[in-house]
Amino acid sequence: MTDRFPKSLLIDGKTLEGASDGAIELTEPATETPLCAVPAVGEKEIDQALQAAQRGFAQGSWSSSNPAARSEALFRLARAIRENCERLARIEARNVGKPIGDARWEINAGARCFEFYAGAITQFGGRTIPVAKNGFDYTIRQPVGVVAAIVPWNFPFLMACWKVAPALATGNSVVLKPASLTPLSALALGELAWEAGVPGNILQVIAGRGSVVGDYLTGHPLVRKIAFTGETGTGARILRQAAGDIKRVSLELGGKSPNVIFADADVDAAAEAAPMAVFANTGQDCCARSRVLVERSVFDRFSEGFVAATKRLIVGDPLSEETQVGPLVSSGQRETVERYIAIAEEEGGKRLVGGSRPQSPGYYLAPTIFAGLPSKARVCQEEIFGPVACILPFESEAEAIALANDTQYGLSGSIWTRDIERALRVARAVESGVLSVNTNSSVHQEAPFGGFKRSGFGRDLGVEAMQLYTELKNVYIDLSGGK
């Protein structure tokens, strides 16, 4: 099959095949061979996109349109995504290195995201408020304006949908900036959106190097809202840049999530589920349960099961239907992960499995598990963003909670226990925005997603995401007749 890759930027209703910062040459992670090139924007093209976005918003044909019209356009886009699922999945698999089965799931989840917000448009609004004075008080939700949506390289299509869908549903205009390593599926999303009837100055997609685009885009005076998913240090810089003109900001940042296994849990089921809780997407997931906390009485049993299940994972070609774990996204990312493996061994960690490169092309690295490290070890504290997990024992519920919270992050996590009272106590005590009990499934389109502490603030998904793309206005009407 010959794959057709999008190679043009989408600005003000026009495709742009060249840009002022040259081109970004993309490499296929599974083969280490050239994939294609896309134009790299500079300040000139960013200005064009933002001026067009502001003009499109001010004209009101989208922002002030009948909500049903926006709903119909987003439903059409969702249908187009489903109809193009295989092409989009292959783009994602080849550009990112993710297994084709995972990529298909993510494309369909992106379509579901647009369907959800298309249906929510006519259900989302203000409320009436009984006030003490003789009058009528009500609130309305109005779009913020121009939104800069910046998404990472690990889930480029799905994260783009998470930002773009609620922003468009609530009437904003959006300039979407995917990561320079993985821009292709976002560009394809933009093409489908235009074909579905989203105006060309309402959704625009640019690509560029972070060092050129990031500061200029997020600091631009026309941007009223920044929606960012990515690394915590970058999120902190965006927050500082946004402070000057008080931009609205939502940040979904890093994670170092716990997987807590109590002795009364189904230990064998937890061990069988643990590998894909951390090694899915080759560990390049801010929700990865890379800190595995196990009650000491079942520590050896769980560890043996976890290692055995990890050894059964199929690591290989992303386009193979059997593959469960693909390559890392780049040579640089693999080198970063390998440095952490070396650090863990220097700190006294015992490697139970993995950590080696195969003798073949591609940025592959075997899923790796360490034991024997203290909670304060770097591999147990820092976000590695690769296929590395550490197992730590605990003696009591209180110690499990303390270990789970012993990190600067607070994004996700799992709790395994048959005791419902314990599950409720621990879920309340763990400092994390998203938790699951007796499963590693904690992300749902209908429910809010986001973190505590240095994992960010604001929420993607659910109706809660729509609130972040609107301003809340209160109106009071005096009904006293001047008395």
C-alpha cells in the first residue's frame, strides 16, 4: 500500500507548500528512513494564521452561528474521520511508531470526541439564578476567541481532537500546532475539517520547530486562550508567557503515575494487566503507571507475574497486526531512556527484564522493569517517557498512600483491591486527577481528564472541557419597575 501523506500547511482557507523556516524532514521510527517533509512556519506564517483566526472569529459566521449548524459540521467531520480511519491510522503508525491496532482505536476515539461535542453543543449553556433582589438573573457562555492548541508527539491525532472539538463546538477559532516530530495526522485532520464545512479561517493547522513557534505563538496578543499538552517545563514557560496579557491557559503536563496493588486484590489479574499499563505506546504516555507499588506479602508473586507478562509482549513492526509495542518516536528519545536505565543501575537498581536494543533498524527498546530502588531514586521520581517501570514494596495502606503521593506529579493511577471501603479511602487520599480501581482504564470521553500538582490544571474531555473555552457572563434585569 502506498500511503499519501499531507505535506501542506492550512492557513486562511489555503494550502501552503512552503514556509519561511524551510522544511521539517520526518523520519519513520520503525525503519530509521526518511518519511516525508512538511513546511516549517516562521513568524510571518504565524501572523497570517492568527490574523485570519481573529478575522474569522470577529465575523461571527461561526462564533455567532446557530448551534445546530456547528453541530452538523462537527458530525460531518466525525463521519469523515471514520471513513478515513485506515489512512489516518497508517499515517499515525508510520509517523509516531505506534502499533496499527492502537492507531485505529485512537482515530475512532477522535471521531467519538467530535460526535460527543457535536451532540453537547445544544445542551451547553448558562443558567438562571434566584437572587435576593426583585429581578431576573441569568448566565450565558460565550466563546473566548482565538485559541492556540498545542499538542504533543505521543498521541498527536487524539490530542488534537481533544483540543479542537470542544473549542470549535463552543464557537472559537483555533490555530492548531502539532509537535514538529509528528505533524501529519493533525494536518490530515485539518483537511477533513475544511471538507466537512469548518471554515478555513476558523481551524488552521501549522507546523514548525518548537524553538521558533512556541514562544511567538503563545505570546501573541491575538491569542486569548492556550490549550497545551506536553512536558511540564514547557508548560511552566507557557504559563509565564501568558501572564503578561492574562491569557486563559489549560495545561495537561507530565506524570509519574502509581499502580497500587494490595494483597487482597486479584494479584494475578493485576500482574497480567500491569505491562500494558506502562508499556503501551512504548511507555510514551503521561498516564503510564510506571511506579508499581505492591504490598510486601504478595510482592514476589506479583513481580514474577509482571515479568512473565512483560516477556510475552510482542515488540515489532507497527504495521503488523500482532504488534503490541512499537519503537520509540526518535533516536533522541531512545537515548534519553537508555540514560535513565544506566542511572537506575548506578543507583543500585536490579534489572528484572529488558533494557536492550534489538539487532535491527528502528528505535526499539525492550520493555524494562527495575526493583530494589528507593522511592527517591531518579527512575522512581522523574518522567522517563519510555518503557521503564520500577516496583516498590509497601507494608500498610498508609505507606501505600505516602508512596503514591511521593512525587511532584499527580495525573493518573490505578488501585487494585477487593475491599470497596479501602478503594474509596485510597482513591480520596491519592493526589491524582484521574484514578481507576481494578483496571487501568481511566480515560473516558464523557468524563473530565487532567491532573493535580505539576501535572497541570484545567480538564480535557467531558462537558468540563467546554467550560475552559468559554467566558461566563452574568446578566441581571431589574423587575422592580423602578421601586
